[in-house]
Amino acid sequence: MQQTAMWKRAAAMAEQTPADRNRYVDLLRALSIGAVVLGHWIMAAPYFLNGVPSMDHLLEIQPWSRWLTWLFQVMPVFFFVGGYSNGVSWDGARAKQLSYAAWLESRMRRLLGPVIPLVVLWAVLGVTGYLLQVHPAFVQIGSQVSLVPVWFLAIYFVIVMLVPLTRAAWHRFGMWSAVVPMLLAVVGDWVFFNTPYQALAWFNYLFVWSGVHQLGYAWQQGKLGGQLRSWSMAVFGLTALILLTQFGPYPTSLVGVPGEAMSNTTPPKLPLIALGLTQIGLLLAFEAPMRRWLSHARVWTATVLVNGLIMPIFLWHSTVMMLVIGACFWLIPEVFVFAPGTGYWWAFRPVWVAVFLILMFVGLPLFMWLEKTVGGSTQRKNHIAIVIVSALLICGGLAMLAAGGVAGSGPLGIHWFAVSAPVVGALLLTAFGTSLKAE
């Protein structure tokens, strides 16, 4: 019954879609997040041997699987799509004479709804684990794996905060506004490999992802696309990716591998730009037929429906997985008897993915209710300083949680600053300012 109601709501929204909307943007957003979720569910490799549980990673166990990251690492697509959407949104806000503070707060609220309940849940689970004398390593690993997805929100918040500047740069400098941050990423990698100041390479989080984000502006402005340009971009990007990872100093895996000294993602490095160019070129080469396909009512309704669910799914999918794995370790550890990477393990992987998917959808009504309750409160007119401080607290807290989970040396075994920073940041938006409904 609820599924029918959700479809009807999605159909009603689909019917109201403006004729000039690029529906391909919505499809790419859904597909990119879906690929991340599937990749995480496949790569997790829990094992139980001689009474000892372990949480292994497929990329570490079977090196050949690192090639799979060339398919499942799709964060460049998300930032590219984000550039398109943020460009449209900011231009619309300026046309309506909406203030930067009001625009930024509205963008933040769309993301805060699902993430704050997730942080609070893991703080509660961390305290519960401490009181039950669960080994801190289990709390740290479980929460860190579950909260890894929020790293993207941390840097994405920063990119969104800079939209007025990056949009102005696009209007003034055009494609050079994308090329320059990518060149700065080259400098960041040179510093990483050739100097003792490797910490400076962490600026590549800004350079790499803002460069890809600028390409989203280019797409929205009609400067990308067409068969020749798209295929040329894809071939150039793939060639660069092969040269960098197979003949250069970069590892093959495009996500971090436990135990490896260097990662292409922390901090981001040039292979991610090459991957982004490859993906963007390929996707734009098929834009025209995909947009025609999306003009069909049922296809577009399904896309609208998935987009309405995709952020809760993205943020909660690892938590669902870790809670299932933790419960099985505790109650039926025999289900982990197959060594990760063996034929039997691979044969049962679709079963595990199906279990995660089913339980994800069982919990989805709760996740969506939490999102609406937290993020759907009345928007308030806040001073720009309040909005920026809130954004910085949220970014800092989420970055720390993605890096180390909730476990720490504070009272009750919790890293309280990391946990409280995003919560306090979200509360600031509600505690100060004037309700827009009251005006």
C-alpha cells in the first residue's frame, strides 16, 4: 500500500516537471549513488575463524578486484551533477533576489535531514557499546565504516559554500575556471611526491572536486556535449588514467585500500580527475538518447521516485550493513565460514546484497521520517554569520567522523567534539533567526 502511495506521489511530481528540465541530471545522480551503495555492499568481507570475528576488505584480499573501483568509484559524477544543479539553483536565487544566507541554508537543510539522525544514532550505539564493555575496536570499526559516506558531504558543503565565487569565476573565465583548479591539483600531487610538506596536498580535496564541479557549470551552459567532444574527453581521460596508474606512481585502486601506504582518495589525486573526464565524456556521449528515454512517463516517474529516496539510502546503507553483520557475528557467526574471495564466498554475495537491500527498504520509512522531522522544520531567516558558522561546524564534524568514527578518548569512549559539531551546527540554524512563515 505504501509503495503504491509513493509511486502516486512521484507520478504527481513527475507530471509537474518543467519542460526545460534536464532529466538526465536526476538519472545520473541516482545511478552514481546507487553504484556507491552496491560497491560498498560487495566489498565488505566479514569472516569468522576459530571464534574470532574480523572485518576484512575485498580490495585487500584479492588485488584483482581493485579494477572494479574503476566502475564503482563514481564520486566525480556526483560532483559534476552537483555543479549543474548548483549553477541552476544559484542563478534562480539571484533572479528571485534571494540572499546568499537563505540560499545556503536551504541547500544545507536538504542534506542535514538524513545525516543528523545518523550521527546521533551512532553516538547512542557508541555509548551503549561502552556501557556493555564492547571492545572499543568494534565500536570504532563499525561506526567508521558506517560513517565513511559522510566524507563526501563534508567537502560538498564546502563546495556549495563557494558557489557564488565559483559561479562568478565561470561567468568571467569560462572553462579556465575548471582548468586552473585541476592544474593546482597537479601542483598538489607534485608537493605530495617530492617534498616533506605532504599535508599541503590535502588542499586537493578542494582543487580536484571544485574542478569537476566547474565542469558541471560547463555542461549546464552548453559548453560540453556532442559526440566528438564527448568521445575525445573520454579517450583522453582513460588514456591519462591508464598512464598514471599503470606507468606512474599512483595505485590501481581508485578508492583507499586498507594497509596500502598511498591512496588515490586521501587526499584526492590526479587519477580521480582522469576518471572524472572519462566518466563525463562517456555519459555525455549518450545524453541525447537517454533524455529521449526519460521522456517516457513511467521511466521519469521511477527516476523521480528513486531520487527522493537516494540520499537516505546513501547515508544509511553502510549502517544497515554493519548492524546486520554485527548481529550475525553475535547470534549466528556460522554464516561467515566461507573465506572472503573464495568461490563459495562469491556465490553467496548476491544473497548478502539482497539481504542488505531488503532490510534497507524495511528501514526506509523510518529513515525518511527522521529526514523529514529533522530537515523539514520551518526554514528561518538567519544572519549570514550564523549560517557560515553552522556550515563549518557541520563540515568539520563530518570529516572527523568519516575519518575515525564516533569512538574516542572522551567520556563514555566517544569523540564528543566530532559527534557534537554537526549537531550543534544544525541546531544553530533553528535556534537563531526568524521563522519565514512568521514574516
